[in-house]
Amino acid sequence: MEEISDKEKIRICSDYILHAPPGEFTEVFNDVRMLLGNDAMLREGCAAAFSTYNKDQFQPVELGSDRPKSLVTRYNELPDGRFFCPKSSVSFAYDHLRREASEIQAYKEANDTKAEPFRVALQQAANAYLENHYGNSGVCTVFAGVDKSSSLPQLTLCIESHGFQPKNYWNGRWRSQWSVLLSSKEAELKGVIKVQVHYYEDGNVQLVSSKEISSQIQSSNDASHVAKEIIRVIEEQETAYQSAVHENYQTMSDTTFKALRRPLPITKTKFDWSKVQAYQVRDEMSKPQQ
């Protein structure tokens, strides 16, 4: 049998890394490391996959007890591989394996000054929204930039929330991204919501769901008004999506899952598999002696 080339090995390992369920990056990395058996090749060849995974997952990052959490995304990556946090006006190096920030330095963005009041207003409104709807599990960051096609100032809001319960055999992450071009007329708010949940007690089940959204908002020179309009639409859309997912699962539980298997055996009693050995012993003892 022809041996797989190093290039193909890296491609396969990178694919495993990029598809790691939320909260299970370390476990997948350790498994891939054992299979490959070459740490140098893994770290050098899969470095791009580590970075892509963290940016795609909106990985939250601690920047010290005196600063709010930030996110690692493609929207705040600097040319030298560092990242910046507009909330704290700092930049930082990021270890994509340890998922830790270091070398934190003061940083000032060279953004359009017209966009900055809108970014600040949207960040404040988003903070209040997360506190009401996500509690302590949510992190959000607003980034300001310029749209390449229209040259208009652009705001991008990234939201991340996760629940990792490995002791209960499940992990899940919510991500949503919202972008709007600032103009004096009606503006289009575009968003995408992504949900991924992995449940692995006595099985291996994953939910991977996403939805793209487009809605119109009334834009003006009033930063506070624009921020409130954006959050109003986001709240409506995210609430509707969450309700739809819940309703869909309820429908599947009542129809699809029941069609796949009986909720209970014919005896109407769940079989205790942990006692299967005892059942076998009892059956053997009840057999008539020859």
C-alpha cells in the first residue's frame, strides 16, 4: 500500500482540527497528535488550521481582570498576527493552542472618525442586550471598518456564547455576526446565526445549524438611535430563530424520533442495561437441572 505523503497527512489533520466540536479542541488535537506522531509537523503544518478554527469560533479571550473579555475573529486580526480589542484599546499576541493572550499593549485604531461614535453606541447597546439575554455566558465586540465595494463606514457586531458540560456529555456554542453600512439613508443589516451542539452520552449526535438574515433599519446621524434600531432587529431575529429551533426539536421529538424507534419497548418498561449480567445469571439459575 502506498504511504500517504506528509502534505496529505497535514490536510487530513487540519480537517479534523477545523471540524472539532465546540469546547473539544484540546481533545481533538491530542487525538490527532497521537495519530500523526510528529509534533513538529503538526505544529508547523496545522498552524493555519489552529488560527482559522479560533477565529471562526469567535473564541473569547481574557485580557486581564481590569479589562472586559474580547473575541478572536478575522475582524480584529492585525497584519503581524496579533489582534486588537476596540473595547479596551489594546492589542495582544494570541497562542492558538493554549488559547491565551500575552504581550498586551496599548493600541489606537486608524478608523474613520465618523464611525467611532456609532461603534461606541452600538457596543454600549450590545452590552445591555447581552446582559439581559445571555447573562454571564455571552461576549460581544463591535468592530468598525470600511466596506471595500462602497467605501462606506461599516460596523460589525460579533456575539459568542457557549455552554461546556463535559461531565454531562455535551458542549455547545452560539455565534452571531451582524454588519451594517452607515449611510444617511435606510441601511441594510445583514446577519448570520450559527449554533453547534455536541451530545455524546451513549452515542454521538451533533446539531449544526445556521441562518442568514437581512433586514432594513432606519439610519441617521444619531448614533444612539442607530444603535437601538440595530439591537431591536437583532433581538427580534435571534428570539425568532431560537423559538424556531425549539419548536422544530419539539416536532421532531413527537414525530421523527418516534418513527425511528419506540420510546419504550413493548413491555412499556425501560431495560436497565447495567443489570444485563444479573439478568443472564438469573435466567441460567432458573433453567431446570438436567
